[in-house]
Amino acid sequence: MAQEMMSTQKNGFVHRKISQLQDANYSPIYGYQDLSVTTLEDAVQTVQLYVPNVEAYANQAKEKCKKNTELTLDESAAIYLYTMPTPFHLRLNEKLRAENVDDLKPWFSFLKLFITALGKLPSLAITVWRGVAEDISNGFFQEAVQTWWTMNSCSKDLNVIQGYINMNAGTGTVFAIETLHGKDISKYSAFSTEQEVVLMPGTRVYLQSQPLKIKDGLFIACFKEYGAIPAGQHVMLLYNSKAREIVTKIRDILQTNHIPVWFDERGDMKEDNMYESLAVGVENAAMVCCFLTSDYEISPTCKLELEYARKRHKPIIPCVLSDTLLGKTSGWLKTIIENYKCIDFHPTSDSNVQLKARELIDTINEHPHVSKYLASTLMDQPSYLFELIKYNYISNSRIERFVNPSISYPIEQSYINLAIVETKEQHEKEKKLRATANTDEIMDTFEEIYGTKTPIDVKDIFKTCKDQNRKILVFGRAGIGKSTFCRYVAYQWATGIIWSEYELVIILPLRSLTANNYPSGITYSPIDIVEKEYFSYPSLSEKDKWLLQQQFNKSRILWLLDGYDEIIQNIPAHLERLLEQLRRSPHHIITSRPYMNTLSYPAYMEITGFTDKNIPKHVYENCKKEMILLQSLAFHAMESNTILLDSKLLAKAEDETHCYLVHHPHLLNIGILKSFSQSGVGTRIEVDKNHHFVHLSFQEYFAARYLVNALRHNHYHQAIEFIKKQKYNQWFRLVFMFTSGLLHDSNDNESTDIFWNTILSPPYDGIRHMDLVIACFDQADFNKTFSCYYPPMQSITLWIERAFTMKQSDLPYSLIRIFRLCTTILSRPPIQTILCKLLKNEQTTNIILVLSLISQVQITNPLRQLIDIVRLRLKHANHDVTITASEALRAMGETAATSEVISALVVALKDKDYCIRIRVCDALRAMGETAATSEVISALVVALKDKDYCIRIRVCDALRAIGEKAATTEVISALAVAIKDEDYGIRSRVCDALRAIGEKAVTSELISALVVALNDKDSDVRSSACKALCVMGEKAPSRNVTNGLLGALIVGNLDVRSSVYNVFRCMGVKAAPSEVMSELLSALKHENYRMRISACNGLCAMGEKAASSAVISALLAALKDEDSDVRSSACGALCAMGEKAASTDVINALLDVLKGKDT
């Protein structure tokens, strides 16, 4: 390894063999581009296997790169690491040359960081030098154009290359390369004197002439970077129709300079036919220039064209035509162009257009275009036909009203609500539904059948499928929106919101499968349907038909088969096979009215229409004025330091928002505002009375929304002044917290930056400043991509470090108080890293304070480093450190349950100090099933015999948390003994633990113990034993359980007998021997109504097995009981017995009950 490191500097500018360069010509790199830029430390994590000590190299690189440059510290250090005399760049280039693309994936994070850094450096048009330690005059370079995908280091100084060539006994070839966009990295290199220039991966060069022999064994070869548009290709100009005039001028200038251009006169106004734009414009483009105006981002056509260009790996040159767009793009457009350098054509005067067009021409000529080799070997086949189907869904995304089709609304405003249908006897009841003639009866029966429903989000419906095939039947009554559902999900897929795993989603209205559309005499296939439904006019060429077939065969396709009920009764005979073929497709959703269904599917859904969850969206869309009024009212009341909303404040808010209560009187009567003199609920409240928000938090929330809107508009300066003035006023603390969270949710980066810059700017107010920053940062839940992430994060970590290292300071307690109110901030790696640093301090007081902080806050994803350091503190000599370390592990819960932590806790469970043992039990309880190792369970069994009452309590709680995994013989035996403990609290906890362990704990020994517990003098013990037996119910040995329960009935009191009947109810049909029936019949006549209810419930659970004449007679008598709950329970029991109880007497009795006053 040491010899390899010493030689790396010598090999940086020279290929040892020409085969290395040959390999570099056939290994295109794609896949890293969509990753996020990370720190250098994170970027090299995945390559440690290939470069030992790479973390040390990265740290060394960052230490050497702490000067200010136009690059970030991580970007500078990435370049420095590449140039260091280590094996790093050798291993990287080996993987870049590898034939297997997967070999390069561990390097993607570093490539993203490194190439991002190089991209920020200026491009050089200069001759640079490189070499190969072989004679290449034998004609190695057969191809006219070479594409080099490795990182090729060159030098501006020929002497540097000659020195390396001479080391190889004077044999080799020197490359003189005229580069157009080489990157000079000497400023960031570990060897700045070598004047190193890096050629970017994908650089295309050609040999200008045959290598020239300088002397024996030494040649020189002249290369030039390729910059012309390849033959048969063009530059595609994409623009919004408003930019036609200016883009036409630019087109003319490009053509004058012999650059082939594809230009559509209609711009984005070609919704009727996008075929030529994609099939010709994008497919044959060497690069794409998009001309950005304020309307570009909202144009579906522009989006389709540019996204398809990116999908086809076309180089993109953004050209800005409006000064308001610079740096302000967002959404889909930002994700495409954010890594490209924009050419700013604004102002669009003739002279400036001429000047910028020249810059555009230079950029085109200098750009490394996608080679034909790349297009034919790297990319998939063209998918523009699929894209046209996708565009069809996007462009037809409005729903017309039935009454007035001229009025429509966007399909994304549809309320598509689904529910999973869960009914055991579903198929039998569907027969009943189909046999119902009356429409009203159909609807009632439908509600009866599908009464048990679980709401589900549209995007999650495939989670109900238990295998790889996805077949779902969606029900919905007439007019509920089954066809709208199909259009909605197709639109959601087309816009990339759901189901990206499918290359194509096809809507097929089954009503179109008619003899007129598909004449007989032809055998149709699914692809014929796609061609007929989506490409009938103009018809496809033979080439496109072949392409569609190829794409269709290799793609994952989801069919949306709409309206099975409309076709099943009159499907043409020659199309029956086609319909069956569609139904056998592995991925499809089929819709139908429920009473026309004859299908059996593994998953059923129902469209439920408008639900409560739709209310917030509806309110925001339809109550904008009212919301603005409430916001104004809340803010000005907060500003006046009052909760009293008098007539003056109401008038001020009305004038500001132009929303007057005379037009919206309901605002004072919807529950958000209340009158101080209100005498009743639902009465009209007069405007001239004093009001207040129903709770102060409502007022603070609406005031925050007002502040958010103020930060977004032109008068944001007033909002800034307000924040500066009031930011330490505790009256506004929650307002600012709400504001931070709302800004984050809005994804409005500009307003968010304004808010945070104001919060972090002077004046400062010590602890209150600290409190405000932490509270607002916690609400925002930022990630590293936000520009305002680092300043507050750096301040917070600095405060933590200072607070916990200062002597005799109250700051740690203030921070603990602040962090206890937070939910996410302590889970952030920078803060956990500083906690790790503080825990390495040997000052006992400081360690206890830091551990106390961890034990009192929420850390949802603790770093492994933090867990390990807390674990080590379990072994600390100081008693209090060990206790707080245990409490910290308890607070982390399951996330801290590593094998090392569990072993350490097992050791600590044997500690002499009972306080430590208690805290360890609490930690194991918090870790639950994750801590269920044999080592832990054995230790808990021993601790169950601890002489200390509190320890035994905690052990039971820990076993309860571990649950079924604690169902070992030794645990059950120990619990069977512990259930007889003299302390009632422990006996109750033992029963709770057995209930959690569940069915696996069923033994005759344990059942006997639980039956005895039913007679316990303490009601909590009896209740817990009953619950445990109920869980074990049907799995328990029926004879042992039944005998024990019957014995408890004989000797038990009222509460015991009631509990026993509940156990019988849980056991259901398995608890139906004659002795049990006799006891339940007896209980039906008990003087206590609770006993009678329990007996009815027990009989109900037994169902048909309980349907004897004696039982039915007793239940008929119970239907006349004076207590309504008893009567109701008796009805339930009779219904559960089904047909066996369907006598004339029973039916008449039930009818009498229905006629009662409390039916």
C-alpha cells in the first residue's frame, strides 16, 4: 500500500497502458446526477471498502482547504482529495473504466460532489498535455471521435508530462489536447506547481493527425475537443408562445451561423399534436435551449417537452428572457435547470440579443454533446408514444359540469375518497343485492353490506395486495365518480405524484368495446386497444407501430378498466376473449356498480365521495376572504396586546381586507369566535358585541398566517420591523413559532429567508434569543438544502457546548427546559454530535447534565455514536452518572436497543444499587420487543425474585412491553409463582404481563393461577386476570379453563362472576358446554343488570351453538327487561343465533321491541 501511495503522484498524468484509455471510451456514467450534494465525509462513506483510510484522507483534505474560495469547503476538499498522493484517484478511475455500471455506484456521492465543484470552475480553451507510457502509432484510434469517461488529469506545462514519460525509459506518447472546457484545479490541488487541468467525464475528442515521432520510442499526438453539432441532429428551441418574437430572432441568428435549428412556429400552442415535437424535435436534438418567461413553468406543453428532453439525456441550455425569473424558478423547472448555467437575454434589446446570441453560439460549440454511440447504447428506446398518452391525461384534466358543460374545474380539485371493504360474508350478500329490484332498497342494502370500511389514500391502495399481482375491484354507486376516479389517478400518475413504478397507465372505458368500434372478423389484442383509443388520428406509421410494440412488451403497465357493469350484459361475442385477457393482466383496477358485480377479487375498494377529510381543502379554496379577515383580526388583536375583539378592531379588519361582516355574518357564529355575552349555542351574534377567539392558540395561529402573508408581499418591510420589535415579547412567542412552521410548509424559500435573517439579526437578548431560535427552528423542521439551515444550527450547537461546559451556570437548566418543548431538533446529527463531544468530558457534573438533557427530550433517530457513548457511561464509577445514563437509554427506547446496549443493561441489572436496577428495568421496558433476547429474559426472570417491591413491579412492566417474545417456559413459570405475590400491585402487573404475552402463555399451571386471581380481594387484580384470560380465550385448553371459571362462579362475588361472564364472551363458541350454558341462563335472571348484560354478551359470542329452546325462551324474557341495555344485548344474542332462532315468537318479540319508545 505504501509503495502504491508513493507512485500515485507519478501516474496522475500518464496512462500506464493504452487499454486504460480504451476502456474509458466505453463506460458512460449516468445515475449520480439526481443525487443531492453531501458533505465530503458522507460522500466517501461508501468507498471505504476500496480505499482504506479514506476518512482520514478526507479529514486531511478539509484541514488543507480552510481558505475562502468560490467553492464550498466540501467542494474544495473533494478536489484536494482527488489530487492527494493516495490510491483514491486510481481506484476512482478503475471504477469509471469498469464495464459493470454497478461497480461505480458506491462512488456516486463523491462524483456528485466532485463534478459539482468542477462545474463551478471556469472553462478553459487551452492546449493541455497528457501522456501514455506506450507507443500508439500503430493506429489505436480507429474511431473519428473518442468519448473519455474517466477523470483525465492534464497539465498546462509540457515539462511536467515529459518528466513522467522519461520515467518510463523514454517510451511513450505525449497528448497535446486543445480543450474547450478544461477545469484548472491547480488552486485546489495538493501539487499546485503541476498546473493541473481536469477534463470532465464525457469529454469528446478527435485525433487531428497521425502521431508524430519525436525520437525512438517517443511520439506526440494532437487531439482537439469536439464542439460541432453531429450530422442529422439539431438544436431544439423550446419556448412559451409569448416569447415567439424574440425566439424567432435568435433562431435566425443561429441559422446564419450554420447551426441547424428545430423550431415550431406555434411555441407551446400545439396541444392538438405533440407528436412531431417529441418524435422529431427532442429525439434528434443534440441539445435543447429553453427560453424562460414568467409563463413557461405553467405551460403543460413546455413541461412535457423539457422533461422528455431530460429523460433522453439531452444537454439543456436555459435562456432567461425576464429579469424577474433569475434565481426564482421552482418546482419541476428548478429540478431540471438548477445545475445548468443560464444565459440571461434580458433586457431583450436588439443589441443585447445579438450579444447574448453570440454567447449562446459559443456555449453550443463548446458543449460536450451526447454522442450517437451514447444514444444507441446507453439510452432506452424512445418513449414519446407513452409520453403522448401521459400528455393526454394532463391536457384533458378538467371536469365538466353535467348541467352546464361550459363550466369546468380542475380534476385535482376532485374529492376522490376510497375505503377498503371488509365483510366476511361479502359474496353471499352481493347475491342479495343483485336480486333487489328497487333502487332505494339497493342503496340501503349496499350500505348494509359495505358497512365495515377502512378509509385509504389513493396512493396506498396497492398496499392491500398481498402478492406481486395488483388486481383491485372498485365499487361505487351511480354518479359517485368511478370514471372521475380513473381520470384522477391517471392524471396523478402523469404528473409524477403516484405510481412511478409504472411506465404506462391506460384508461379503457369498457363501454367502448362495441362491434362498431371493434368489428368482428379480427382477433384483437390489448395493444390494438391502445392504438385505437389513443392513436387513431393521425394513425401511426409502421415504425411507430413497431416502437409501440417494443415499448409495450417490456414495460410495466397498469390498466384502468372503467365500467364493468356497463358491458357485462351485452359484450360482443368476438370481444369476450379480449375482456378476459384484460382481466387476467397482472396489474389492473376495474370499476363497477356494486349490484352488477359478478367478479371475485382479492381486494375490494369503495368510492365514498365527500368526507370529513376534504373539509380543510374545501375551506381553503372557498373561504379565502373569511380566512383573511380572521387573520387580520387575530394579528391586530395580538398587536394591541388583547384577546378582546371590540367593534373598532372588527371595523379595522373589515376595512383592511374588504371582507365585511354584513356580507359574511356567519363568521361570528361558526365557533371560531365567541361573544363574551353569548347566552346560547347556535344563536346569531350581533356585530356590536365584544368577541374573542375560542382559544388563544387560535388567535396566535391566525395571527401567524397574517404575518406569513405579509412577508410574501411588497410590504414585507413592515413585517420585518414588526419581528425585530416584538421577537423577544413572550406574548408573540407562539405566533413566531407558528410562522416558522407555516413558512416551511409553504416551501416559500424567499419569505423563509427574510424571516430567519430577521430573527438572527440584532438586537439579541441572551436566553430569550436562544429560546426563540430553537423553538422556531424546531417548528420549521429544515433540512440541509435550505439556505437558512446553517446559521441557526451553528448558533444552537455553540450554545449547547458553552452551556454545558460553563462552571456554575444556570444555562444548562434553561436549555433543558427549552428542548423539552421541542419535537424534532434533538434528532439532528449536528446537535447529537455536539452531545457526543460533551459526553466525552470527564467532569461528572457536566456528564450528568448532558445525560439529563437526553433523558428529558425526544430523539427519534439517535446516532450510533451517541448510543455507544451513553452505553459506556453505564459503567461509570459515579452512581448518579449510571442512573442518568439508564434514563437516557430509556428515553431513546427501541432506537437504542443495540446488542451492546442490551448486554450492558443486563450487567447493570445485577447492580447492588436498587435505584440503578429500577432505571435499567425502565430502559428495558421502553425498548420493548427489540430487547427480547434470551439474555434479557433470563435476567428479568431472576430480577422477578428481587426482594425489592419496586424492582418486581418494573420487571413485570418490562415483560409486558416485551410481549409474545417473552413466552418462554422459565418466564411463564416465574410469572405463575409471582401471581401469588403478597403485594396486590405485583399480582395485577403479572396479569397484565400475561395478557401482553398472549396466547403463547397458555399452560394449565398458568390458567389455574389466573382463575385463582379472579377471586382476588383486589378489584384491579380481578380485572387484569379477566383481561388476560380473554386474550388467551379460544386458544386455552377449554376443559381446564371452563372448570376453573365455573369454580370461580361458585365461590366468587358479584364482580368476579361478572368478569367470568366476560371471559365466556371472549371464548365464544369454545366455551359452550352444558355447565356454562346453565350458568349463563342463571345469570340472565340475576338481580344485577350488569350480570344480565354479561350473560347476554356471552350467549351472543357463542352464536348458533347457544341456540337451545331454553336459551331462546330466556332471551325472549330478557327482551322485556326494564333496562334498555339488557334488552339491546338480548337482541344482539338472538341475531347472532341466526336462523336457529328465527321462530314466529322471536320475530314478533323483536317487532315489539322495535315499536318501543327507546328503540
